[in-house]
Amino acid sequence: MGKIFTVFAVLIIFFTILACAQKREFEQKVKPKAKLIAVASIGDSLNSVIPQRFGRAEKFIIYNLKDDTFEVIDNKYAYSSSGAGTQTAWEIADRKVEAVIGQNFGSKSLNVLMSANIKVFRNVTGTVKDAVENYKKGKLKQAEY
């Protein structure tokens, strides 16, 4: 009976260690390396103003919250004859951002972003810099699903 108990105890310990190791590995894979947000912009700097329409924004500033850096991307759909919001939303979703900040979002672009589990903060005015700071401080209101 003692040998069975010992084997059983060793198996429990082994599987517990294995489960913990797999959980840690899973958490490392899922955990993003950088927290990225996209802010609609009319220019190339943090002092640029957020435009009225998400899909027609000339540019987006992809801001890395981890190291306070950013990159500017042109919105190649800004002047599309139709579907600019939806196409822009898919482009932003492909960049693996966690949140998008802008003023007005169409219903289709909202659906695309929310289905990609991207948080949307709308009705945000002012500069990109102000929007980023307010996001960091938790002052922006997330759009309802």
C-alpha cells in the first residue's frame, strides 16, 4: 500500500509541475510584448488634431505605451469612393492594436473593430497627445458593444 501511495504522490507532483509549466508558457505566448493603440490623426505628430471621421482620417498614429514611441501610417483608404471606414478598420485590426481612439465611427467600422476585440474610444477631440495621455489616465469612455 505504501508503494502505491508513493507512486500516486509522485504522479500528482509531476502533473502539477507540468500543468504550471504549460500555464506559464501559455501566458508568455498570449501576453503582448507591447501595448499598442491607434489614434486617428490629420498629421504626423503628437500635436496633430484628431479628425472628425475615423475612416477618412489621413493618418493614424500607432502609439506604443510600453516605451512611449510611435509610428505614423498613412490611411490608404481615406479617399476611397466607398467602404473607407470598414477597410480602415480591417487595416487597423491587422496591426494588432488593443484600442482605437477617434471621433466618429460608422456602424460597420465599429463592428469590425469590436469583433477583433479592439477597444474603441469615440467622441474624442483635441490632439493625439491629449488623447494618449487621457487614455493612460483612464479618462476616456469606451464605446458600448
